[in-house]
Amino acid sequence: MSETTTGASYAAAGVDIEAGDRAVELMKEWVRKTRRPEVLGGLGGFAGLFDASALKRYERPLLASATDGVGTKVDLARKMGVYDTIGHDLVGMVVDDLVVCGAEPLFMTDYICVGKVHPERVAAIVKGIAEGCVLAGCALVGGETAEHPGLLGEDDFDVAGAGTGVVEADRLLGADRIRTGDAVIAMASSGLHSNGYSLVRHVVFDRAGWSLDREVAEFGRTLGEELLEPTKIYSLDCLALARTTEVHAFSHITGGGLAANLARVIPDGLHATVDRSTWTPGAVFDVVGTAGRVERLELEKTLNMGVGMMAVVPRESADAALTTLADRGVDAWIAGEITERAGHTTRATLTGDYAG
């Protein structure tokens, strides 16, 4: 009897419930690694549970939330068949937005959308998310895997996540704390992180005609390996810095580049000047710029140029801040200062030329 003369089924429509169940079983061990004492229950319920009584130690707890994805970097993971690093990118994009206000990331949930559930592939993605959560000190309390046959190809997927954090009200960081004379500290990125990949893909594939397995001397590895380098996660480093040193603000350098993101935490009347000569961007930035003949201004408003996070601290606290970060293995340096706005028309400006 043909399919047209039998009843329709979910499986015939392209959704494999059994494969989804197997994916959940495979990911459970990785989710368990992210468990915090406040987490109740296990994976498989309709909602993740987090014991809010842990917040009683706060005088006035403020909850912070953030959500994000990793953009077109997922296309590179798909093409390379590497699925266990993209989760680091997702966690970094979410938790490091939370920590900008001084919030400790508590828990995350994820959303994985696929054209067809390949259990081992989904489990590898969740493994990366779980490993990222461990690096960030937060729990992965749940998520959703959705199968969209007919809308996505069998190998297509996308990921997104949401996180919740908490900060004591009188420890909230931001523009209102920043003062004239403050130092701007830059923390090195691990590479492109998860922003600007539409430009990067256009340059290396459409304009340069390169393949992902191309060996690039400047990288000391293949193009694909460089482009899939996971996003550095700064949340525990930033929280340690805020505990040991006076910090006025953080800025997570994501889409829009360094100046635009730093400007978001600069108050009216003040201005941040960042000196390019204080660092040398990684090779990937020069390679993309040269291969695509991309103007520096275009690169700087799209890519992080080697800086993934910035901290604004009192000038007298800068040395202590650098020591704390160095002790934690974070490459950091004083990159600029806060001054009166004066004749500046923007809140943040890059000056000089990059070192090297």
C-alpha cells in the first residue's frame, strides 16, 4: 500500500521523535557537569528549576537577563563537521553580556534548531554549551531541540541561548560610576569570537576564493581552524576583578566593534580615548582586511580587532587590576583613558596606529 493511501505520520513529515529522545540521553552527562547546588531536578522536565532562596544573601538582588546566538559562524561549523566548539561561542555571547553590569551568571537555557536530528551531532553541540557553562560558572538548566524539515536542510542548524544572572543593587556597574581620569583596560580576544562572520565569509570565500582546508601561514593552521576558534569567556575573570579591585564598568566587544560598544557605557559629558598603539591585533584581522581590501574603519566597526572585553577602572586601581587579570592568565593592558567630552562628537574614539 502506498504512502498516499495510508495515514500521514510525523515521521513521514520528517520529524524523528526517537532520534530526539536519543539526543537527550546523549547530552545528559554533559548537562550534569554544569550543575550548581541551586539547581533542582534533572534534564527532561518541562522547565528548569533554580532555587531562588540562594538569593536571600543579597540585600537587594537585581536579576539580569540576556539572549543571543552566534550568527553565521554556525555555517562554518556545519561545513567543517565540527560541532563541539560552537557552544562555547553561544555561552560567551550570553554570559559576557550579563557580567557587563556586574552580574554573576546563574543559569542558561539553549535552543537548537535543526533540519534533521542527528543525535550525536546535537549532543556534540550541547557538549560545547555545557563546557562553556562550566567556564562561566553557570548551570545549563534546560533547552529545546526543534526539528524543522522542509524549512532547513538535513545538515542545517542554528543555536540560540538565554541566560539569567544576579547582582547586588549597590554593586551594579555602568556609566554612572565612570569618572574623568579613569583608565580603560583592554582584554585580549581569542580571535574573531562570534561577530562579523558575514563580512569574513564574504571576503575569504566570495572575494579570495579560499577553502576551509587552506593552510594559512599567518595562522599556522588551516583557515577553517582559525575561523572556528572559540569565543573567549570572560565572566569569571570579570567577577574576580570586580571582587578584588574597584571597577566602574565593563564593555563586551561584540557586533559594532570596539568604539561603538565602549561608547554604550560612557556617560554624557565624558569621552573614552583608546590608543591603537597599545596592542597588535591578531593575524586574522590583517588577513581579512588585506584579502578583502577592507578599509580599517570598516574592520573596526565590524570586528573586535583583538579586544574581547574592556574594563573602566580608577587610574589608581589599574595596576592592581592588571595584576589580577595576569594571575588569571588574561592578557590585558591599559589601552586608554576617560576625559571630558570637550569637542568630541562621539563617546569613544580610537587614535594612533596599531603596534607592529
